[in-house]
Amino acid sequence: MSRYDVCVLGSFMKDLVASADRRPMPGETLHGTGFAEFLGGKGVNQAIAAARMGAQTAIVGTIGEDRYGEEFLELLESDGVDTSWIVRHPSLGTGVGLPLVLPDGGNSIIIVSRANAAITPRDVEAAADALTSSKVLSVQLELPVEASQAALRLASAAGVTTILTPAPVGPIDPALASYVDILVPNEVEAAALTGLDCDDPAQVPVIARKLADEWELRGCVVTLGSRGAFVVDRTDGSEVWIEAHQVATVDTVGAGDAFCGSLAASLASGAPLVDAVRLANAAGALSTTVHGAADSAPARATALALLDGAAFSLGSQSP
């Protein structure tokens, strides 16, 4: 019997967010228009998104013995995420992210891994009980690839459904790819992995099919921001465009993670891939209406309300 619905192996990043009218030119100092601090990192964001979708969730990763680390433990525990598998590094600080947010909500992010980079396959193996007793494992590439591969291998061998967000994108070891059931790249990542252009709508299905076939995936979901998402489900042969929701976007930081965490939770509940993507698409859209990353993940009821076309109040997605 599964102990968790969703287990997330991933990063912890304290986000120090600057807002500006534009990106600075090389060598330029530019006045910003705002500053805020948020708790984020793809692992944390996805774990909280899954928990707010009603999934019993655990997270595996490494933080520092510092103030930021304490903030993460408090946040995760307040959302019911099991933090007992988190390792605290004695000398490296908790990871930090430095997003720059533009007026249209678009963003660019620099990350400094710090304690995240210290996680080892041995640390992952020590958390094998969490990884193998979950229905779904979600992994990204902000941690050392050896740790991600170890987690995917353990989960795959135990029959756990595995999801990979290939971010930050880079060359993928075929050994790692062989343990992935569902790949969720955004348009930049999908283009980097295939050499094809997602800007051309006609190429998006080609890209998704290419990744699904070459990686021998159960499914591939290419997320396209304001253009929605495209799903290839090789279990039943379906290929579906999921349209984007029209919302009042203020900040896209963490939207992809809200999508992936929600997707993992829905799959753990037994939803077919296309249905799970529909709900995840609503959750990702809602997350853009709230500033921050982890804090922007919506509750399941709010995402369902948007999906069903019911009235909802932007900015009030507390679980």
C-alpha cells in the first residue's frame, strides 16, 4: 500500500525577486521597480502544489542549517508536506534564486544551488522508503543528475509513475531518460531537447511525438504558457491541445511548478493523463495571478472552479 500519493525530489530556493521595466543591458545598472522575498525552488513549489491539490506529499532534498532552511520547514509543514526526508547540510547555506520579473509577468531567473548541490545518491537511497512507497515521483534537474537518476531508478523499479521536468535544460543521459514515464518540458526545453522550433504551432505535435518516441515515454506534455499545452498519451494514442485560461497575470514565477505538482497529484488520484493535464493547466494559470512561487499554488477547489467555468476571485487561492 502506498504511503504517499506524491513524492518530490527537488530543490529549495529562497527567491529574492526584483521587478524592472526591462532587462538590463550588459554592464548596465538599472533601477528596479520593486523587490520581494519568496520561498521557492522547483522541488518545494511542486510539493506544495501537489499538497494543495489534496495529495499526501513528501519531499526529499537538502537545505542549510540557516534561517532560510527554517522558513522552508515551516512553510512545508503548514501545507502538510512530510519534511522528515530533508537533509540539513552543516556548512552550505540553503539555495537562492534571483528572478527578474518584467511588467508583463515574464521572468528570467539565476539560481545558486548551495546545499542543493550537495545531495548525493547515498542521500537519495536513504530516502528509498519515501520514493518507492509513493504513487507518483516528480523530479527536476536543479539537483545533481546522479541524485535525480538514483531517485528515478528506485521509483521506476518499484512501479511508481515517474515525472521529469527537464529544467534547467541540458543534455540528458539516456540512462536517466529510461526511467521516466512522463516528460513535461516547456517550449524552451522542448526546443532544446529536439532542435525543433515550438514557435511554429504545427511543429509542437511533432516535437511531443518525437520526445515520446525517442524516450519511450508513457506520455509527453509540452507546456506553452499563454498557448496552453499539448499532450501525447501513448497508452491510448491520444493527442490533445489544451487551451490556456484567460487570467489576470501578474507573475509567471512558479507557474510551471504549479502545473507539474498539480499534474502529479491528479495522476496519483487515478486521473487519465489528458484529464490530469486539464486540471494542471488551470492550476498553472491561477498561479500566475499571485506573486511568488510556492505561495501562488492554488487549492484544488479553486482550480476545479476555473476548469468548470465557475466564478472565482483572483488572488484568493488559499488552500
